Amino acid sequence: MKDYQFGKDGWTPDRITDVKDKTFLITGTTSGTGYEAARILLAKGATVVMLNRNNTKAANTIATLKQEVGDTVNVSNIEMDLASLASVRKAAAEVLKTVPRIDALMLNAAIAQVPQQQLTVDGFESQLGVNHYGNFLLQGLLFPLVEQSNGRIVTVGSEGYKMGIKTIQFNDMNWDHNYNPNSVYSQSKLAQIMTTYELQDRLKKAGKTNVKTYACHPGASRTSLIKTSGSLMTRFVWQLMKLSPFVQSAEKGAYPELMCATEPDLDQTAFYGPTGRNYWTGPVGECSLEPHAKNKEVMEQLWKVSEEATGFSWNL
């Protein structure tokens, strides 16, 4: 499916204008697509608040960004580990206390293909805990400020959402009996995407149409995602793939989330990313989304389970 909404070259950051008074919160910016998204927004004059778990890496990232873009860029970091609900709550409180507005909350951070089952401090399977529950809580806690700012919530999903069982394994959310790195990653990304569209429905029902929520994917990009959490074999195969023409730069991988964070009049019900073969690379635009990602019954049950797991009610 080719999409020429933005011409044959697709969406590019040249379209970003008027962000000098805007503030973007981005998770996971010390490398890869998150770093590139931060760099491009800072170069356009925006304010960027980074959310990263490693303060040392974050400080190095800020130094590099200032070197690359200019000393006067407005960039800061708030420590946050998505694997800990307490850390997410602490970071959100800090944001609400120190950041006056959120024009876009960009949920970019993720872990992938964790070889053996690992649990977070809260007792969740790690990929679901980080990629879904941590982000579910973060958007909920920051929603009042996003709403006050007439802002957006951008979820960076993955084409991996369609590689697993194509629903949520509610009877064993931690995958105690059939753990598989790829299936669980797929599950976590499906959960993130479902949350986006369920939130859209709930906002519409509540009459809160000033907040927009988008889901996108980066395609196949040269990032450290697999390198940091995948098995030895997965990492080896991925390192080879990264040298092939089937994989694009991390900068291009950042385009879909940048588009969703800045482009006016985007269709919220769509799914965005590279539109080339297998949606790995190519011009950025609208991609088709498999029907199971919008199964209403599953979306509603997931929302309920997520509120219970995180101990947070959205009150929408």
C-alpha cells in the first residue's frame, strides 16, 4: 500500500514549523530514534525534556546535542525507569512540577527480545512491564498537563505487533508457561497500539477532543534496541541485517514519531510509518493496520487489566 499523502518522498522534517514555543517530552533519547527525534526538534527551536533511566548517559547526550545543534538549545533530562512504576510516578510528579506545558508526549523508549523471562520490580514480565504498563501509567499521570496544553500523545509501536498471537494472553500475562522473546515483544507492542486507539475512543466519548493520540512505527532502523536486550543469535543476525539495504538510518526511523508529534490535521485512526516493502523502509505515510489491533472487546479488557496492574484510574 503506497501512500502519497506527502508526495512521493513521504513526510520529512522539512515540514516542521512553528515549534519555537513548544515543549516535547521524549522517552529513551540516549541513542537511536529517540536521540534523532530530540536532535531534530532542538534544531527547529523546540524545547525538549528527555526521560531516561541513566543520568550519566543522559548528561552525555545533552553535551552531544549541544555540540551538534548549539549551546543555546533548551534540553533537559528527568530520570525515569519504565521498569519501575514508582520511578514513573516520581518522574511524572517532577514533570508536573517543573514543565509548564506538553505539546507532545513521545513514548519512544522500549526493550525488545529479552532472551529469558525476566520480571520487573513490580512483578511484571519485563517487556510488557516496560513497553506497556510503564507507558500506560506515564500517559495517565501526565494526561492533565497534555490536555491543558491541547497536546498529543505519540506511541511508537512496532510492526512486530502482528508477529505474535494476535490477541492479548489475559490468562497468563507474564507468559510463565510459554515464554518466547519474540511473541512477548509482539504482545507488548500490540498492547501499546491498542491503548492508543482505546484512548481515542474514550477521549471522544468524554468530549475531550483537544487531545490527539497517534500510533506509529519506525520501520527497520539502525538502533541499539536489539543490541541491548536481544539474545546473542538475535543480535548477530540483526548486526548483519543492519549492513543491508533493508534497514534505514535511525534518523529516518524517527520521522514517523516526529510527524505524529508535529503534523497538523493527521488522521488519528491511522497507523504511520515507512510505506515501502514490508513497511521496513521507504517514504513515511499511512500504513495498513491489521484488524486484530483494533479488536474492541480485547482493547476494553486490556484497559481494565492495565488500570488494575498499575493501580491507576484514568477517570475518563
